[in-house]
Amino acid sequence: MTFSPESTLLTDRVGVVTGAAVGIGAASAIALARFGAHVAICDRDRMNLDLVAAEIEKNGRQVAVGELDVRDREAVDEFIQTTRKQLGEIDVLVNNAGGGFFSPFVDISEKGQGALVAENFTSVTNFIRATVPNMNSAGGSIINITSIEAHRAGPGFAVYSAMKAAVMSLTKSLALEFGPNFIRVNCIAPDVIPTPGIGLEHGVHTPLPTAGHVDDVAGAVIYLAGSMSRFVTGATIHVDGGNKAAAGWVRKDDGSYGLGPNYVSPEGTS
């Protein structure tokens, strides 16, 4: 298969993006529209969701809007059915909704743990189960937004990290299950991407000496959504400035590396 610049386009495909009101979800939904897709978006934040819908329409694309809780299976089913009726068969699902909070593991209540599991894992299974029967018969792409914490420890975010790892594992299994139907399933694992509610007050110490941007994640979404990634499934793209590769090594202000801020090399220099 020979690719051309037009191979990046998603003209008249139908995408669904969860948690699309702000941040990575909003950037991904707008990027899908700019590359030609019609987009269904959902979130609990109706005001910002409407702003994203307006941006999609500015690009001449159709939009379906759902104000819902991604943990509510009935609401999810209804939203996907509405999307199918309004926009047609679904080509792309971006599972972006999720969230967490800092707490030592032993202090998390049963209710708090249940909320973390539902928001970060059950929401993903809800949308996949609802969407797959409504996907294009020629195939499609499921893109799960996880986190670098799916691949390393998350002290203070233990349950959140475990659920992101669970989504990564689910992605691999479903890549095999759905492969015969040409439905690809992949992950994007961001880090150091400023979004509402997340600051970088301690500075940026990635191998690339800059913070990322929500559009960096959206770029990976466009790649996985389209024909250029037709032979990619069960994979994770790390949009993290090199932090996964660094594996604990930290870039210092002078450009050298150490294993954390208090690392002392065998020669005795930090």
C-alpha cells in the first residue's frame, strides 16, 4: 500500500470522543474534525462541551453532543445509538474520560476506590461494548488514553495507576479479539501534558526540555485513527517527552543526567 499526504485525512469518518469538554479530549475532538471527521462528543461539562461542538462545526463537520456520565452504561448505550442515527457507523472511538486524586492507598474509602475503578476502567468497557456493534463493517480504531502511570509505580495514585495498567492490558487482549474484524485497539500514554487541574509547578525535567501540549496527544490520535496506522494494533504510543525511556533518569539543568534529584554517581558527583 502506497501512502500519500491524503492518507492522513479522515474525510467523512465518524469519531467518538469521551471527556471531550476540555484538555486532551477537546483537542482530540477538534483535531478529528480538522482532518475531516464528523465527531460525537460527551462529557458532564455542558458549557465547555458546547464550545468544542462549535469548533467542530466551524470546520464544516457534523457533531453530536451528549451530556452524560461515562460510568452510566444506559446513558452510554443511548448516546452511541444516537450517534449512529445522526452520523452513521462509527469509525473511531477515543476513550479519554478519566481522572484521579491523591491519597495514600490505605486512606482510600471503598466508595473512593469504586469511583476510581468506574471512571478509569468501567467507563472504557462501557463505551467499547456499546460502540463495537455500531462500528463500520470495514473495521475501525479504538484509542484508549492511558498514562505513563500504566507503566510505572504511582505512589499516592495506586488505584488510578492500576486502572490505567488494566486498560493497557485490556487493549492488548481486545486487539486480538477484534483483529479478525479489522478493528484496531491501541493506547496513548501521555505525561507532562498540562491540562485543567494539572500544573507543572516543579518544572520540567524530561529528556526533551519542554512540557508537552494537548495537541501533541491529538496528533497521536489522528495517526491511530487513520490509514497510516492500518497495521498497528495492541500498541502504546508514549507521548511523554521521553520519560518512559528515561526510566528514572532525570535531566538536570546543565543537561546532564542523574537518577533522581539526590543521585550521586560512582565518581561522587551528583
